[in-house]
Amino acid sequence: MNRMSFARVSFIHLFFGAFAIVSIFPFLLVFMVSITDESSIVQNGYSILPSKINFAAYSFLFNDFAQIARAYGVTIAVTLIGTTVSLLITALFAYPLSRKGLPLRRTLSFTLFFTMLFSGGMVPWYMTYVMTFGLKNTLLAMIIPGLMLSAFNVLLMRSFFANTIPESIVESGTIDGAGEFTIFLKLIVPLSAPIMATIGLFNLLAYWNDWYNCMLFIDKPELMNIQYLMTKTLNNVQFLIMKADTSSQVGDLISKMPTETVRMALAIIGVAPLLLAYPFFQRFYISGITSGAVKG
Amino acid sequence: MEALAPASRTKPAATHATASRSRHFLRQIKKYKMLLLMTLPGLVYLFVNNYIPMYGVILAFKNLNYVQGIWGSPWVGTDNFKFLFNSPDAYLITRNTILYNVAFIIVNLVLALTVALLINEIKEKVVARFYQSTFLLPHIISMVVVAYLVYSFLNADNGLVNRQLSSLFGFDSISWYNEPQHWPYILVIVNAWKGVGFLAIIYFAAIIGIDKEYYEAAIIDGAGKWKQMTRITLPLIAPVIIVMTLLAISSIMRSDFGLFYQVTMNSGPLMPTTNTIDTFVYRAMVKLGDIGMSAAAGFYQSVVCFFLILGANFAVRRISKNDALF
């Protein structure tokens, strides 16, 4: 019996060990390629154990960091504004829906819910923003379309409010003469830290990882975010130096560029913040997913 | 039943009742004024982001020209749809979208359930948590990064597969981004790599929720691990499995644009096996500039999805009423 269970436990750990390696290995590979010497790539191709280490790709990127820095600036600005505003709108919409006495509650819920059932499709959506609201080539185009209010997040938050905030809290606030908005701000929000953290994290990841809006709405290189800069560079590594002033400069830079490794170095620079932050937020993320699964 | 009785008694005085009810309603509105006001930003957003575009589906029945705008452009009836469904693309993209989703649903379900069931066997909480967060890592990164990771494997000249694995396993180098026949496998693997951790965590959460007494009773009755899994765990999380799978089936006409556009590096030769409805709509709009036809394709997708969701919800209601969406 004991031998059996030992065999079983080792099998499980073997299985998961392999699974964990599969999850992490691609990141490791890209990282190792980014610090490989160009000549070693010509010789052996991409390898997890390069024969010669060289940080040339990074020094090439850091030499002319303006473009990457600007793309990061766009991503950070958009993420900060987008996450804050969308968390605010989500909470303001979800809280009233959680109150039983609210008139028009069913109508409001349905208005929200119907957006999960039917959509006009990408083309009318795009045309609305471009032709009706003129968002092309603006920072707002990366903040507003699609990302700001997810019906799923509203429902998640509504069930948190409905299930964890006792009605007596609202009553006690009313007795003290506080208005509904004060009650929300002073009593409800402080009690809702877990759901705020979860939804905030969902929003943050959505904004940070977004390249779709940038691809659709942005043509100007100076407004590109880091994800879209990475997209462009993957397809054409020379995109990174296209903005150099004269053609002789471009030719010079191309000849100096460690093309194979610089691409991967950009990938690492682009993904590093998320990977470094992951150990700190993974707990919230997992509990967020599970709270969504165990529907309230 | 009790509530019905007084209502029927007041019927003769119906007009009076409606008047007082509407007065009551106005009083309620006034009382909840602030709460209703709070929903306003969200409502405005839904109007802009969702409801105006819904009205914009008329684009599918128009021939858009930019001078006359969306409303002024001439109507063309169902010409856009005729054009779409007479082209070979309509069949191809529908087939691709559906077949990929079928493969995704089956592969991810099997892998995620296996992972969830086995994680449940790990007694050390810290270790179980470590595995969970490792498996979830691929889920948090963008498809752009995934495209880089795949490229590091499949790059024809230097990629890991062609340079290291081909000599190890003795096959010839393959020009991955030019040969469409491999991509159904590649995309199923990539999709599983990115999505299994997420699904496994949902199933694992359902497993944790099972009352421990069932297992204690089963052990007393002499049930082994396998019996416990197949006779207790699986039946008890079946509603979650069914709901998740039906939801996936209801969006069988949708595809993850990033997976099919970024990971394939938008490579033309791969299109026969990687073009889906979503990539088709995008390319028809941006590359061909055919607004009417791309809007028609999008509308076709939305309508089919709508009925699939209604159908899926109907099915969920019959299986377990509490899990129904509406």
C-alpha cells in the first residue's frame, strides 16, 4: 500500500514537473537567445545553452532607447488611466445593481447583459469610433474602445457586493444621515478591497497586454505602445531603426545590428515587468479566477 | 401564492392602482436617485461601445462611401452577403473556425481535468499552489509575446526545432511559416499551452468545494483513488464541466484573433488552414477596404453566435438551473 502510494506521488510530481518545464521553457529559451553571441547563433541556431554569451543585443537597444522608452511611456500612461477609470465605472455600475430595492434594476441588468449576447461585430464597432467619435491616432483610442467596462467583471463585482456586504451596513449609514454616495465611498469600498484588487488586476492586465486597439486605431509611430512595437519588430526587425534620419544612417545601423538576438532582447524587455511582478500578484489572480468560477 | 390573492382583490380599482403605482415608482426613483446616477457612466459607455455599433450592423446592408458617411451611404440589400457566400472564403473560414474550436474544447478539457484531478492529490498546499501559478503563467502574457516564443521554436533558419530537434530526431528542416499543413497541430498545442492552466484552476476550485465526507465514506467502503475520482469527484463537478463546455460551444464561431493573426505572423501561405472568421473580417476591412463585405461576415458571425448562446443557455437550464446565465 505504501509503495503504491509512493509510486503514485512520484508519478504526479513527475507529470507536474514536466508540465511546469513546458510552461517555463519557452520564456527561458527566448531569454537565452537574447544573450547569445550572434556568431554562436549562426553556428548552432537558437539554443538553451549557448556556446558564447554576449549582451550586444541589449547594448544595441539601450544605445537608442528613445523609441522603446516612448512606447513604454504610452503603455504605462494608458494602463494607469485605463485601469483607474475602468475600475471606477465598473464599481459604480455594479454596486447599485447589487441593491435589492433599486428601481429599474432588471432593465439595467438586461442592458448590461445583452451586450454579452449580441454584438454588432468588429467593423461597425471600429467605424463608430473612427467616424462618429474621431478617435483615430489618439491616446483615448487605446483607453476607451472595448476595454473599459467588461460585463463579466460587473457581474463578478455585483455578486461580491450582494453576497459579502450585509444590508445592515447600508441601514446604519442611512440612520447616520449619510447619502448613498457617501455610504458607497466610506463604507462599501473599504470593505471591498479583495474584489477591487481582483478586478483592478484584470483591467491592468487587459490594458498592459493590449495591442489590438493600437493596431486598429494608431498609425503614428510616436503613439505606439510596447506591445505593438513588439508586433512590428517581430515581423520586421528593421522596424526598430526605420526612423533613423538618413538612408546612410539606416544602412550603417542595419549592418551593426545583431538582428537575430535584438528581436528576442526586445521581447524580454517587453515581457520582463509582467514576469517580475507575477510572483507578487499571482495569488490575487488565482483567487479572482476561482471567485468568478464559483458563481454567486 | 399568497401574494396573488390581494392582487386579484384590488382588480376592480385598477386605474387607481396604476396611478398610485406610478406615483410609488416616481417616489422610488427619487429615493434611489443617487444610486441610479452612479450607473450613468457605465450606461453611457455601453451605449457608445456596444449599442451604437449594434445599430451599425446596417453597414452590412450598405455600400459605404466615406463622403456620405454611415447613414447617407446607399443601401445595397443583401448584395454583401451574396458576395460573401458566393466566395470560397465563407466556407473555408467557417470550417476553420469551427474545427479549431472543437479541437480546442476537447484537448483543453481533457488536459485541464487531468491537471485539476492530480493537483487535488497533492497534500502539500505550498507545492500545489506553486504548480498552479506556474501553469497559469502562459495565460497572463499577450499573444504578441506568445508569437515570439513560438517564433523561437519555428524560425526556419535558427529555430530550436529546425536546428536542434531535427538532427536529434532525424527529420528535415521545415519551412514552418510557409507550410500550412502543420498549423492545425501547432495552434492546438499553443492554445493548450496558454489556456489549460486557467481552465484547470476553475476545475480545481470546483473540486475543492466538494464535501470531504463523501471521500471519508468512500474510503470506509474500500474505494480506491481511481474509484473516488470516477465515482465522486467527476460526477460532482460535472455541472461545472458542462457549463464551461457549453459556454465554449456557444462561442464556437468566434476565434481568438491574436492566436490566428499574431502567432502565424500573418503569413499569407498559411491562410488556407489559419484564416478564421475574425482574421477574415479584419483583412477584408483593412487590407481590401471592403467595409460592406467584412461587416456582413461579422454580422453573420454575431447572429449565429446569438442563437448558439440561447441554445447553450437552454441546455444549461435543463441540466442545472442554478448555473444558467439567464
